[in-house]
Amino acid sequence: MGRYLTTKEAAELLGVEERTVYYYVRDRKPRPPKKGTGFPEPKRFGRTMMHDEKELLAWREGHPARTRPKPPDED
């Protein structure tokens, strides 16, 4: 077990917005017609979700961040 991160810290670690982490958690289990994200199950303390750092890093290895095209320079 790694250390536990808040959702805000998990978002920073993964390089996404905080609300994206909530979407990953919501969509982690498959529900037809969608496939699940396979995102690690967070521990819940009341309403607070805490994410295991090692599990997040392992998930990120299998799900690399998308590269976005750079906007053309305006002259």
C-alpha cells in the first residue's frame, strides 16, 4: 500500500482536472454499452474518497495521458 491522496492530489498526480477523477471513479466498472475505465477503487471515509498512490501510478502506466495537438501560432 502506498500513501493515500485526496482527490485533488490524485488529479495533480495524474495531470487531469479534479472533476475528471470523479468521472474515472464513476465510470470504473463496465456498464453496457461502455467499457469500464478500470480505475482503482478509492477508499471512502464518510463522503471523502482517498486514492492509493501506488494504484494510481500503476493505472496511469496502462492508461497514458493523451497528447493534445498544439494550436498553430498566430502571427
